[in-house]
Amino acid sequence: MSDSSRPDIHNDMPNSPQPPVDQAQSAIKNGAKDAATADVPGWERSVIEKLAFAALAEQRAARRFRLIGRLSWLVFIALLVWIGFGLGGSSKSVSTPHTALVEIKGEIASGSEASAELVVSSIRSAFEDHGSQAIVLLINSPGGSPVQAGIINDEIRRLKAKHNKPVYAVVEEAAASAAYYIAVAADKIYVDKASIVGSIGVLMDGFGFTGLMDKLGIERRLMTAGENKGFLDPFSPQTEKQRIYTQTMLDQIHQQFIDVVKAGRGKRLKESPEMFSGLFWTGQQAIELGLADQLGNLDYVAREVVKAEEVVDYTRRDNVAERLVKRFGAAIGEGSVKALRTLPSFR
């Protein structure tokens, strides 16, 4: 009989027992399956605990990340403050002979980089340095506050007399109004032929909306204690008495400006009716009128006039720390305060 015709013994015996090894393996598999299901009590709790621990670990990692981020910002801000206080000051001491430079740029106003506080501090440092042979005011400003300009002018005159050092003004694009008020404190004024010089006058500007309010049917409700407390209010009519009072005040400040120019320039002025009318001139015209002395720039004055080519900048500027304080502290609401004030200015 061939092998192919031989009957399969295992298939012909449907209830034949499994070998011991197969029984053991089957028992292990069934036990593991039962343990993963209902035969092991509390498996749901085990899964929930694992999920809870995973969420807790994720929250801890997120907190650590936020903490590291905040610490990094604190270190960065501390570094800025340290750099700011280290680099913001203008205290210099150069023993070798040099020309001391102080820049006056932009609007001359309280809180600006051309404020009396910063400019006067810079000029004092320049005068007090034993190595400085002369002080050069490098001016590029359209004007600003007569009060700030007056403080700077007075301090320049005082320091010149105390330290017996010359002061020269060098005009770049413009030295107009309050900037020229400062320039006349110098011993000589140097300009470019195209510089803008002069504008010896005072203005107080504003608007009046009373006619428009009448047309629109708008009623202004302004209550004051004091007859003239609100006379600069743009929504209230201006009386003739108030107009005369304001003009008298402006004329007085204008005369102060004229007196300072005459005291500073002296006999060099070639006075004319237009000189103190608020007009401005080119640098070339200013020389002809005696408002300036000659053409020249910073390098020329340091090299040919002071005879000290090395230029040391004493200009004090707000450092990083001071700018942060002003931005987040005193500067809050500054725009609103300025909008509510109407002050005379040299422009």
C-alpha cells in the first residue's frame, strides 16, 4: 500500500488528546488574555492612572518651559539695564588736548535729547575736562522751547566765564529759533552756505471751532473758576481782552529773544527791520547780516580754529535703562498731556 492511500490517523480521530506541550502553551495564552480582560479586576483603573500620570508629566514639562522662558527674559532685561547704566553716561576724562563736542539735534524740549537737562550736563562735563581746549556745539534743530533754550544759553555763559574756554557753534542743516537762541551764546558761529539760520520770533498756535460748532448746533459746556481760566480753549470764543493779553506775553518773550541775540552778536549784527521779524536766511545770507561769522564744519573748526584735531563727544543721551523707565513709567500719557498744553515756542 502506498503512503498516499494510507488514512490520516489524526484526522480520523476527532477527539484525540493534545500533547502536554501544546496544552501548556494554550493555557499560558488563555491566561494572558484573561488577565487583560475581565479575569483581572481593576484594569480600567490601571489605564486611567497611566493617562493621569502622563498628563501630569506633560504639565510639569510645560511649567518648566515657561519658567525657563521667564528667567531668560529677566536675564535679558538685566543685561540691558547693566549695559545701559554702563554706557549711558557721558563722563569722560581725556588728558590729551582735544576738541570737546556737544550735539544739539532735534526739537529743544523737556524730555527730548536736546533738553536743557541733557545738554547742560554734557556741556559741564566738556568744560570740566582738563584736556578739552574748546567746546563745539554741533547744532541741527528747528527750535523749540524758549525756556529750555534760555537755561542752556545762561549756563554756557556762566561756564565760559568760570573755565575761560572758548565755545563755537557749528550749524549743520538748521539753527532756527530756540536753536539760534542757544547758538548766540557761542564766541563764533560757523555755518554751511545752505544752512537755515535765524527765525527770531515767537508763536503760539491753535485752532478755534466756535463758528463750526454754531453751524452744527453743538453747545460747549465748559465750567471754570476764574474769569480767564479757559481763554485758550479752542471751543470757546476769544475776547479782545484775552487776545491783547496773549499778544503782550508773546511780545515780551520776543523781546527777551532779541536782547539775547544782541548781547551775543554785538556789533557784528547789521540790523534791519526784517532781522527780528521771524524770517530765516541761508548760511551765506546769515554771514552777510552778522547772524553768523563764517563758513565751516566740525572738522574745520577742530583742525584750524581749536588746533586740536581729536574730537571727543561729550553728548549725553538716554541710556537703555532710562529709555525703559521713560517708556513704561513717566512717558505714560505724555502724548495726552502735550495735547492739552498750549505753550509758546520758538519755531
